[in-house]
Amino acid sequence: MPLLLNCDLGESFGSWTMGMDAAVMPHIDQANIACGFHAGDPLIMTKTLELAKEHGVSVGAHPAYPDLVGFGRRSMNCSADEIKAKVMYQTSALAGMAQSMGLNLDYVKPHGALYNDMMAKDHVRHAIMDAIASFHLPIRLMLQATPQMEQHRQEAVERGIKLYFEAFADRCYDDDGKLLARTKPGAVHTKEKMLEQVRQLNEQGTITTASGLILPLQADTLCVHGDNLEGVQAIEAIRELIKS
């Protein structure tokens, strides 16, 4: 099955514009829509849902810690109950708006620090999974494809939910199968290296790490970014690459 493309969208806020949503939407399969905690607002959410409906794109909630000033990139010391409630609140808001427009929510992909904490801390990941399991509709969780995939899959099975595993088009991987820290040289690929990685992942199901090691990586979806014109052009190139 070919890789899906997912992108973080709806991250404008008030008069502040973030990303090129209208240009990106025709080229992706899954829209991760901000729910107001790190970015987005009710009007932006509505407009992004309208775009997704127009282009037949699957809709996912993109919840975060309540951190508008920090764009959700700062971790917060929340209890499991708090995390579960925050995820449920944001997911329910987007799901209700989507339903009123004839759309169904398909999945949840946490944003920023909440995503990072989900991958690093069991209690955060379990709280998010519990929120999804208790949702009134069957929805999936999107999380990073790592060597711990089978553990994460089993955690999901125990809660009766399904997962989307994602890889990253523009990020270099370390030998442990995780993303190379942004503080290290080469952590973010050039366009050429990004397309090479996408081709390898799509055709062979592997990635080449920073040291040259080839690792298997089973992913359902590929995270892409359309924050500027260059990013949109890269998404168009990836779309053609996956089609061919």
C-alpha cells in the first residue's frame, strides 16, 4: 500500500497566518488540524475543514499542550488525567465541527511537545491512548514509527484502538531508528536528500541513517511540511514520487 501524506494545517490564529494550507491541501491525504491550544481558532478550524472537504482529505485532530505563546513546543508537567481531558476536549471540538459539515474525524496526531512526550514517556502515551479509546467514535492515533512499534501496537490493541505509524520526509534518522537531534549537523535534509529518503522508504521500506546504516522502517504515512512555497513544491515532488 502506498504511503499516505500528512501535514499539520490550520495553524493560523486571528490575523496571523501560518503555512500555505490552500496550496498544500490538494497534494495530501491527511490534514492534522490544530484545535486552538497551540494555534488555530474556530474560524480557522472551519476554513481548514472546508478545504479538506473540498479536496477529499482525511481529517485528524492535532491537539497540544495549552501553549499559544510557545506554539505548543514547551513541555508541561501534566497528570495523566489532565492529558486525557485536554486531548478529549480538543478532539471533541474538531470532531463536532467536522460532523456538522458532513465530515468524520479519522485520527488524532498530537503536536509538538505533546507528541515528543508521547514518544518518550509511557504515562503520556497511555493517557492519549485512553482518551482515544474512550471517544464515542472509532478513531486512530498517529505516532512515530520506531523500533518500539510492536510495543506501541500492543498497547493500542489492549485499548481496542488502531494506529497510524508515521515517518518523516525531511528528517535524518539516527542508528537507533529515532530522529537525529536537531542540534546535530544534517538533522534536516536538503530537498535532494529528502526525495532520496522518500524514494527509499516507498520502494524498499528502509531508511539510511546518519552513519550510513540501512534500517527497516514500516510506515503508513509520511509527515510533510508546507510552511512556505519551497515546502509546497517539495510536497508536490513527493506526491509525484509516490505515485510513480
